[in-house]
Amino acid sequence: MRVLITGATGLVGSEIVKRCQERDIAVNYLTTGKAKLANKENYKGYYWNPYKGEIDANCIKGVDAIIHLVGASISKRWTDRHRKAILDSRLETTALLHKVLKDNSHDITQIISASAIGYYPSSLTNYYAEDEKEVSTSFLGEVTSKWEVAVDAFSELKIKVSKIRIGVVFASEDGAFPQIVKPIKFGVGAVMGSGKQWMSWIHIDDLANLFLYVLKHQLEGTYNGVSPNPETNKILTKTIARHIKRPLLFPSIPKAIMALFLGEMHTILFESQRVSSKKVEDLGFDFEYYTLQSALNELL
């Protein structure tokens, strides 16, 4: 089997590449940097420039499936320019992939695209499953809903469409988790607001394995990429502090303070999405890191 991966060098993409290589799945990847092009039998790079509509059509030769991960980071201040980059980086890359498949012969049968739990409205009480009809009116709700619509267009090409709505990814070296731990480690950690907001998280190992599970079993539709046990911000913060033996000396941080520092991006810290993983578990996927404590034992 050979897969084409976008965002192959990112946090999630690099873990998926590693697991593909462990399973003798060959990888083609797309990059905007010509210096990053590799040409090995099981790991080949191809150039593209989505903003100019440029792509090396050879990237789809011999490919069975696409894993679509690329997108500008949401962890930068949401200026008007960056908001545009967040949305365009997802929609324009998706449209270019669609075009190259439409215009060229290929053997691709499935696309597995990242999405995010920002699709769901913020709620302290709801427990969201994939069949939820209401979409968040937030910026992230707009981004994820438009991205998913763009990915759904691949079904017109007789390609199976799979979407994974990813929660907060916990990895030791990169992403959100080190940023959560850092202030606690240095004695300035605190609960955000009331701390009642839910955080649906997933260990990086489980997320990478989930993408490959969907690939292996040709699962269509939408799946939540979250652990079975979400936690509130208060429990998460206190559990990390206890695990690394640091006191929480400061009171909770008001939402208005974080808005001053981070602008609209502060909503990431205060949105509450309690999201269910039951659908993919019922299809046989087993999580290695089922609870927060098991994840912390490995990450810390």
C-alpha cells in the first residue's frame, strides 16, 4: 500500500509517517519546500504550491489513499491575516487535491481528512457524538464546517470520505501539551476561568493509530479523535500539578485577562466540548491511553 500525506512533517503527520513505515506502508508526501524533497522507495516528496494552484501530479501515482492533515496553526494570534491563512490553507489545499484527482487517472479509493472538535458548539453539559447537527458559530466552527464540506466533494469522484475531528493533542515535545505544562512547572500555573469547561484530549500515539485504523478498515464517515475520558480544565490542571509535584499558587485566570493577551484566540482555552469516542470504539478501535493518568504517566 502507498499513501499520499499532506502535512507529513507536522506533529500528527510525522507520527503517522513513522507508523506507516513500521507497517511497510509507502508514503508520498507534499511539501512547499523544494529542499525538503526526498526520493526513497518508501518515502517520496513532491512539490506543491496550493496558493498558485501548482502540484506535481506524479504524487498520486501508485497511491491507494490520501491522509490530509495540512493547515495553518490555530495557535498563533488570530489577526485578520492569520484568520485568512487558517481558512485558506485548508480550503485551497483540499480544492487542489480534488482537482489533481479529477484531471488525472489514479487508483485512490479513500481520503482521510483531519477536522477538529471546534466543529461542536461550546457547552458545559452536552456530550457530543458525530451525528450532532448544530455547528459552532465560532471562528473554528466556521473553519471546520467549511473544510468538511470541501472534503465531502471527493465523494463525487467515487472516493470514500473519512473525517477525524481531532481534540487537543497530547504529545511530549510539541503542540498544546508542553504549553499547558510549562506554566505549572514554573510555579505560575492556574485554572482558566471557572475551570468547568471540558477538554477532550487524545494522546498522539492513539491519534496516529486511529488514522491508520480508519485506513486499514476503509471506514467511511466522521469519527471523533478524542480519548474516551475528557476532563475539565480544573481537573486537568490540578492533576498535572500533582503529577509533577508543583503547587498551584495563583487563583484562576479570568477570561478577560486572557483576551487582552491573546485576542480572539483566547477562546481556545475557554471553549467547552465534551466529545464522545464511542463510535470508533464500537468499530473495534482500542485506545492505549484511556485515561488522563495513563497519558500523564507516559508523557511526563
